[in-house]
Amino acid sequence: MLEHAPPTVPAVVAREGRLSPTELSAPPPDPGQLLVRVRLAGVNYWDVMQRTGAVPLPPSGIPGVEGVGVVAAAGEGAPADLVGRRVAWSKVNGSYAGAVVGNADWFLPVPDDVDDEQGAGLLMQGVTAQYLATDTAPLGDGDAAVVLAAAGGVGTLLTQLLVAAGVGVIGVVGSAAKVEAARAAGATEVFVDSGDDLAAAVREVVPEGVAAVFDGNGGPAATRGVSMLRPRGWLVLFGTAAGPIPDLPAGALGAGSFVVTRTAGKHFAGDLAAWRPRAEDVLARARAGALRVAPVTVLPLAEAARAHELMESRSTTGKLLLRPEA
């Protein structure tokens, strides 16, 4: 089914590391594609890397890969019954716009009882949290884990998933203003990052050490997670928001038979067959009330540059979203 494409829509393009508002005409969907009017677009660190050139931008120059919206048209061979329905996505390029076009398989119907903010903010970081919680460190009921950046988008979702599996979570946040967000996600203890003293603080709560440390910050301090682990514990590194991950001497692992892993999303949810079941699980948990993005901050699409500044400053909690229309 092919309907008339929307008129000119607002968009944000990245040029030379900067974001600029513009107006574009939405292209009609090709065979197998959907044209979707964007209600909210998710803001992720991936978008920052697109803007700065660390990962490629699409040919349109429009960053963003996540959002929620209403299907406006279906190309030949795409499911026509989705026209008029809300869908969510986390792997469709060009999402900082009033409309996106992509392969129909990468859009998921959003249950009626999941609102736009949850639909727009869950999938990108929720799928990351899902594979971290289920397919990295072998954790079980009664184990303890440390989650760094526990008030952030991935951190709050990962904490909820771990707690649901019976894991006690010690959250680590960057400032006192973020403590409540980590507690609300289910962390039983929350520490403001104290640098070199953090490991000692963790061991005051769990003297034998924790079963896993989840670190999405990276940077020079990433290797300190080893000192928080119990024997045969896992250090799970999954991000570089604070900089590249330093080398870790292999001999340091022998002190406790530790395991260090660096996860990359492309190896856990890089293709449709791997991504879609995880995304469906995230939405199902949201519908059941077992997984929730909180808190949510919504800015106008024209303020995308400000959203990136907030993300890069690491001063935010929860999820940032952009609204293309007033």
C-alpha cells in the first residue's frame, strides 16, 4: 500500500561535527519499506559518534536511529496492515526527522498500553541492557553486581533486568543528584563515584566481592572493576563514554581467576534475527510493567544540539528524547 508521502518535514543534519535544523521532503518507501511519521526520536551516544564522525552518518546526513511514530505508507511487499499503527525502532538511520523510511522488518508494533515516551526510549538502550543481563556474565539468584552509570539510560534498564533475575545491584553514579534515579531503578546501594575509593566502598557492602561489574564508561578507570570482583567474577565492559579502555595486564586476572569481556552490540544484536527477539522481549516487559524508562526528558527536535551537549556532559539521568512537532 502506498499513500501520499508527508509534505516537507523538519530534520536535523550533521555537518562538520555540528547539528543544524533544516526542512526536507520525505522520500516515498521503496518495496519492502515503511514510511513512518516520527512522534519522538531517541537520543543515544551512538548519535554523538555519528555527529563527530566516529561512526558513519547515512547519506542524508541525518543522525539518530531510534524512535516511535505512526506508519504513513507501505511500499510494495511491506505489510499494509501496519499503515496507521504506531511502531518503534532502534536501527533505522535518519531518525532526527519528522519522517523516516526503512525496511519494514526493523519496525515493531507498539502495544496500546505502552506510551510514546516508553516506545521511543526503550529499544536502543533496552536491547543493550537485555543482552548484557542475559548473555554476558552468568549471574543467578542471590548474586551481587555493580552497575556503573546506574542512573543513565542503559544503567537504569540494566538494573531493572538484573533485579528481576534476583541479582542485588550496587549502583554507581556520577553525582549526588543522580542517586535517586538509581535507587528508583532497583539498586539496593548507590555510591557516588569516589575514584580510587570505590572498590573499598563496594567491599564494605559485599566483602567477598561481587559476581560482576558492568562498566559502560570505559576510560582510564575501567580496569579498577577487577578489584571489586569475587573469585571467578566477570568485568563486563560495554562502552567508552569516558574514553578508550586501557590495556589490562593478563597477569592481573590470575589473582582471582577473573574474566574480562568487551561486548559490542553488533555481535549480540547486529542482524535482524538477533535484534528482533530481543526488542520484542523488551517491549513485552514494558507492557507487563516490568521495564520502564525513567526519568524522561523531551526536547524539541530543533534543540538536538543541546541534547548532545547534555549527553556529552554526562549530566543527565534516564532518557533524552526529541519531538519533531510542537
